[in-house]
Amino acid sequence: MRTAWIVLVALAVGGSTPSGKTTLEWSGPPGSSKPFLSRTSKGDLMLSWFEPRADRRYALRAANRSAGAWSPPVTIAESDKFFVNWADFPSITETTTGTWVVHWLEKTATKAYAYHVKLAASRDRGRTWSAPVTVHSDTSATEHGFVAMVPLSSGSVAVAWLDGRQMTDSAGAMSVRTALWNPDGTVSDEAALDTRTCECCQVSMTAGRGGLVVAYRDRSEHEIRDIAVVRQDGAGWSEPVKVANDGWVSRQCPVNGPSIAATGNDVGVAWFTAANGVPKVNAAFSTDGGRTFGKPIRIDEGNPLGRIHFQMTSPGRGVVTWLEADGNQAFWRVRSVGGAGPDREILTVATTSRSRDGGFPRTALVGSDLYVAYAEPGPEAGEPGRVRVTKVSLIK
């Protein structure tokens, strides 16, 4: 299937609205996959991805965009022990002091789902890397993944992840936990935020005026899998609060986590739900740091597959990227939304696959430009795809 670029010209309705202007910014080599994109405090971009090597090995690679130009790729690590998964992939960030910090998942046993979260750091812009450290104290041969990282003003990095230490038997539940990676390479302040969560939906985390806010898919005793948040307060961490009462009952994990972002005390969350058999992409906003959220706002066109990423463009407004199906095809869509509802205009960034090969998009906002990293399928069936980064210009 050849890539198609479809642009729906948008007129500004208010806030930042996709303008229809897209530019292909970066392309990885054939076989590159599992991209992650983040913005630094200086407005640069950090990109990581996997490349296949011989003998079932993979190379974890990275590049940096600064002053309008992409750096040559660097290799962070090469191994046959990486846990490589379509929905659970490495991430990279830059601390406020300029250190690059990356996470990956490393297999620890021969069984399929036994892997730990590893962190490594570079203080010379990727030329050399520290020995990896394990972010969690648990050493059990269970799942640890779906990591979110947020750099803090102290130079530390907050890390949140799904932790399977309670799942050594069939009765155990997944939990969401957090810790701090410190500039000296140590890990501290490990804490459990919720001890019963969805098993394989991405965790998302943001820093607002009042501290960190973590969003994830909860899991009740009755298999209700709605989105919840936990936030920092003066005493530590709050109790979980639902973003919305969707009431989605699912016996299996939908592999569709939320995405959260903040500007000051304004927090926005976007997520997928299929409550009552109706798939939807929703967004909701908070003006009190994530204590309460407004009514959900529907974003999609009627046939979403989820795979959400969200950015705040201004207080009370954001832009959602998601996967929308149309027949046998699927498209990466972008749409702006505010408290009054979604804008009319929708931009299609690229055609992709409905299958797992399409992966998940990751976005970063730099000024009025939204950068979207995604996996493009191969040009023909059986041919390798590659990572792309496309810039979407937003109208103020």
C-alpha cells in the first residue's frame, strides 16, 4: 500500500487549529520502528526508535533536532535481550541540565512476558552512555513496562510504569508505580499509585503547577476499565480519581491508554473508550490541576481505533492525534479541541495500517508546530516500513 497524504484545509475557529500544512521532517531507514518523540525545555526534539540487526538483535537509536536541523543518529545500545513490542516501546527525554535519559525494556527470563525497565543516561549528547539501572526494586520475572518519563526542574526525571510484581500467580493484578531517576544515576522515591490497573494500556504523565499528574486505565473488580488520574499533593500522592464514568466493561486489556498534558493548572486528557459497544475518542479538561474534570468531548469521526496522543496548545485547549478507520484503511488524524467542543476541521497526516504494524503515534509541540512521529507501513505487503516524522503547522 503506497503512502497517501490527504490534507483537509482548515480555517481557524479558535485557539490552535490544524492548518492543512504538513511537511515530512524526518525519515528513518527501512525496518525502523517503534518511534518516540519528546520536546526539551529548550524547544528541541528528541527522537528514539528501533532498527533490526542480524541474529535477532536490535539497535536502539536516537536523534536530536536543534536549531531546525536533525543530528546524525546515535546508537544507544544493541542487544538480543530487548523486549520489542508494538505498543510498549522505549522513550527518551532531556533533563533541564542537558542530560539525555532513555528507557528500554529488557528480557529477564525465557518466558514471553518477563522483562524489566532499564534507564541509561548520556551527558555528551549521545556519544557515550552510562551503565543501565533498573528503575524498580522488584526483581520478579514478571512484566514491567508502559513507561512515562517527565524531566523535573531539579534535574531529576520522574518515571511511572506498569508493574507486574503482584502477578506471580493468576490471581494477582497489575499496578502503576512511580520513582525518581536522580542526576547521580540512582533511583529513589519508589511508590505504588494504584494496585489494580489495566494490564497493558500505556501510562501517561505530565507536570502541572501543583506537581505531577499520572493518567492510566483503571480496572475495577467488575472489569470496568475507565481512565483515572493520581496527582501529587502536599502529603504525597492523591487517591485515584476517574476522569469520566464511561463504565466500559472489558474482560481483556484493550491496549489503549490515555494521554495527558498540562499548562499551569490546566490539565487535559484524551482517551479511547468502547463503553456500550460504541468506540469513541474523548477529551476532557481540568482547571484545578486534575482534581476534577469537565464533561467528556467526543473527538473522532465515528470509527476510531484509538492509539491516542494529546498536547495542550493553550489553557483549556489541546490537539488530539488518533487512528481512524475507513474501510480497510486507517488514517492518523489530528483535531483541535477546547472546552466548548472540537473544532470542525480535521487533518489527516498519513495513511497507515489498521494492524499492529501501525503502532502508536507520538507528538511534540514546538511553538505553533505539531510534530508527529509514527510508523509508516512498507510500500508493498511484506516489505519493511519505516519511521516518519511529519510537521503540522497550526494556526493561532
